[in-house]
Amino acid sequence: MKLYRFLLLAAVVASLSACSVTRHRPYAVEDTRLNLAMSDLEYLGESEISVDYRKYAGFITVIDSINGVPYDGVEIKTAELGNVPGGMYDKLHRATYKVIEDYPEAEYFMVVSQNVSRTRLFLGSEVSVKAKVKAFKIK
């Protein structure tokens, strides 16, 4: 009986020592910040992007035109403008390639305004999304 108590005590001590908690702390900075003023940027111009689409039953989407050009679905162009403050409307990522084509030397983009126009239909809606984007270059 004494042997069983000894084995039970050894098993409890081994299991408690195996459940130790370790912490991992990185020594690197979690984020990097670059402070820029508007005087550090050179204004290149402004561009307007737009997407017109229809939405049926809440989940079926049919794109009609992107930037005023009828959409055929054969050629898909997308672009990311990076971390846009406030975010961009979901479908506008399909139209952002125009801003990069207009201002290829731009390094910073700022979405000035977004406008969503929605016309309700029976079991669907017609949506028109427009945005103005300013392009800047670092001096």
C-alpha cells in the first residue's frame, strides 16, 4: 500500500510540473508609425471611380458596369489601395485599378468621399457606388 501512495504522489507531482505556463514576449515593436504632414506630400490629382450592380435575393450579385464601362466578366482587374482610413465600400475594389492607371507614380491615396445610391426592387435592388480618390506623392 505504501508503494501505491508513493507512485500516486510521484504521478501527481509529475503532472503538475508538466502543466507549467510559459509566456512568450516579443522584443520587437508591434507596430511602426510614420508621421507625415500634408506639407510632406505633393498633390497629383483626383479620380472618380464607380461600380453599378444589381443584387437579387440578398446574395446574388450581377455587376453592370465598372467606371462607366460595361462589365463582361472576361477580364477582371482589381487593385488594393492599401490601408484606407475608414475603409472602402466592398465592390469598389473592382474599380480602384483606374486610380493606379491614372497616377502610377502615386505613393499615397486618400478616399475623399463615397456615395451609395440604392433603388429597391421586388426581391432585389440596383446599387450605384461612387468614390473620389486623391493621389499624392511623397516629396
